Amino acid sequence: MGLEIVAGRLLAPTYGSSIYVWGAIIGVFLTALSVGYWAGGKRAATGASRRAIAAVFVGSALFVAALIVGGEWVIRASADLPIPQRYAPLVPITVLFGPPTVLLGFVSPYAAELVEAESTGGASGHVYALGTVGSIVGAFATTFALIPYVGVTLIEFAFGVVLVVAALALADREDTATWSGVFAAIVLLLLAFSLAAYTPVGDRTVYQTQTAYQELRVADDDGVRTLYLDGVRHSAMDLDQPTRYVFGYTRYFHMPLLFRDSPDVDRVLFVGGGGFSGPKRYAHEYDVTVDVVEIDPAVVDAAQQYFNVSESEKLNIHTRDGRVFLQETNRTYDVIVLDAYRSDQVPHHLTTVEFMREARSHLSEDGVLVANVISARSGAGSEFYRAQYRTMREVFPQVYSFPTSNTESLQNIELVATVDDGRVTESELRERNRARDIGIDLSNEIRSYQSDVAVGDVPVLRDDYAPVDRLLRSQAGQRYVVEAANETTTATPRP
């Protein structure tokens, strides 16, 4: 079970953490164990011995050493194979984790053959109960103790050491062959760990860690600091102008100030923190209280340490799930911004009609909601965007769409939903943009105004049916374009 969880973390930067990835991991591990059980069962009657089980542990440790050195290379290489995206994770999982899992499958039938019991059933029950306890310990220890505090490479090394220790416990003192194998496994594990642990990650990397939810990396390049989550860019900050927007789509977070009857807002909620680009700008520029809900405490820590984020009377940080926060709070907001992503996918429970109703119930009478969606604007790859648009139309009287790029590539599309049922035209937005002092000129953003989106072939997303993974499948292999923000000066607070 520990190896399964580690497999998910290894694949996430390249393949994400969708249901297809986890389904492939579980399926490959179960298949490999079944092969090991079958092969081990056939050999158990004549081949079972303490020496044989020790050899299985040594062989598994050697595969773990190979995983430490070559795991990332195999994953990156497999991503270039001409295989449909939803099936592609099967290749690296099978190559990297299939052989050691098959070997470990030999242990149970071998051990059952060697256990002294009154019956075959008693021996099997004893062995499989013990194995299940081990799986439980491995699952809980890896999830709650190892991954949140230790890097994946060190976890892999620890698993290899456990296998070597198990082999040592079973080896006879005079069993030269087993001891030679144990010695070789120790040497290779130490060498593999040394190579992986001390390979420089590049001068650009400022900070890197494995969190309870994802791989997190902070990197600097040409005066811009970027937050990567599972290998995907999530936020960026100009080191010389920390409140300047680097990514163009973040400018659309100010669009609600044009949709409301008045640009003045008292309280704003951001669901999803990342590098806190939007929350920082709002707190810096407006007389407003900003609440930010970010589920990953390690992201909050990185934002505070590397992205000039600090709590204050104007900026409150809540470390929890966005939907749970809304269910438990009694606060009302003038603006809600949905920008929660895991890798390049919105958590499905933040996309449904039930969630949108929850969000609307926390909006003021003139409240506005903005949802950041990564999708194509039309054609292949647009299904999720159109489904999200249709879902929001089920809850809000008016929904508007603002693609952030003129290309047909994957891009950030901003969906704006209003509680007010009056339709705001593009010309009205232009007039309000000229007349209102909101500290940012949105004339270029208004040009992407869309009011009619085809939704007849996509579903309304609901808690009991939100096929986000299937809808995102059409995006596989498409290029993701993030437009740069056209800003050259630091924002100054409004008087």
C-alpha cells in the first residue's frame, strides 16, 4: 500500500492525479499481486523456504533501487509514447512497480507453506491477516507520517531498507548466497539514494517539497518567481513589483467591480490560494476584507515565505477545503473567486450545481462569482468549460464568459456569474471601465466578452454525476497557453 501511494506521487507531475491514474495504479498492483500469488502458490510446495523468502525481499529491494534512479526518467519517456492519455499511465506503473509487486506476491503463499498450523486454512488466515495488518500500517504511515514530512526519494529508500531488514531477519548466518544478495542490495540502495538525493535540481529552484496533497516547487527565472504544483505553473510574482500581475487571467478577478451596481466591495472570498496573487492585490489596493481558503498548509507556508504573503486585518487565511468552509461559515461576500486547482484540474466537488448553490447563498444581493476554468474555448477540449458554464446557468440568472487567449489552445477562461438577473452588455462594461476608478484598466479584457455558449451536448455537473475526468479527457495532448499580463507598474492603493 505504501508503494501504491508513492506511485501516485511520482506520476502526478506528468500525468496528474485523475481517476484514470489511480485506477491504473490500483489495477496494476492488484494484477501484479495476483500473478505473484499464482506463481508463488505453484512453487510453494517444493520451493518455499526462509532462504527463498529472503531472496524475494532482496530482489524487491534491488527493484526499489532501480526505481529510485530511473523512475522519473521512465515516467517522462512514457509520456511521449503514442498512447491515449487515459491509458498512458499504465506503461510506467507496469514497468516500475509491476516486477517488485509480483515478487512480493510470492511471500504470502511461501509463508503459508512454512507456517506451522493445524490446517491449511489456519496457516493461510494467519499469513494473510498479518499481511493485511502490514498493508494498513504501510498505508497510514505513508499517508500521515511520511509524505507530509519526507521526500519521495527518501520514502523509496526507506522501503528498500525495510525489505533488506526483512531479508536479514530470515537469512541463516551460514547462508552465503543470501548474505551476498543483502550486501549487494544495501550497496545499490545507498548508491541509488546518493545519486538521487544529491543530483542538483537546478539553480532556479528556490524551494521544493512533497506536501500532503501534491509536489510543490518554487523557482526563480528572469526576475519572476513561480509556484509549481505537481509540475504545473499555478502562480507567479515579479520580484521587483510583488503586486504586479504576471499571468493575464488574474486581471479578470477585478471584473466583478464592473458588473456590480457599485464598484465598492466590503468582503471578498478566494477559494484557492496558490501564490495569493489576487488576494494580495485586493488587500493592497482596496478597502476590503479578503478571506482566502487554501486546503494545503504547505502552500500557505510557501506563499508566506516566498511570495510576500502575510495575514493582517485585511487578509485572513483559512486552511481547509473551500466547500467545507462555505458550509460552515455565516459570512456573506460581495465577490467570490473560484481558483482552486490540483495540477490542472478543478476538484470535482467544487464544480457541481450543489456547490454553486452553496456559493450563491453566501453572496450579497449584488454579489458576483468568478470561476477560473482551464479549457479550450471551442471544439475539442472545450467540454469541461461548456459543462461548467451550463452548471452555473442552473444556479445564477446571468453567466458571462471571458476567454483569455485568441488561440484555440487550452487557456484560462473566466466565467462570471451574477446574482442580479439584469443583463450587462459589453458596451455597459466599457462605459463602467472608463467611469470607475478600480485601479486597473480592463478594456482589453472586456473585448473577450461572450454571452452565448453552446451547451446542448454537455451535462449539468452534479454531486452524484460530475464526470470531470471524462470531460477533461478531450484536452489530452493540447498545448496550454497562459497569456502574460500587460502591466508595467506596481499597483498603488486607492485613496
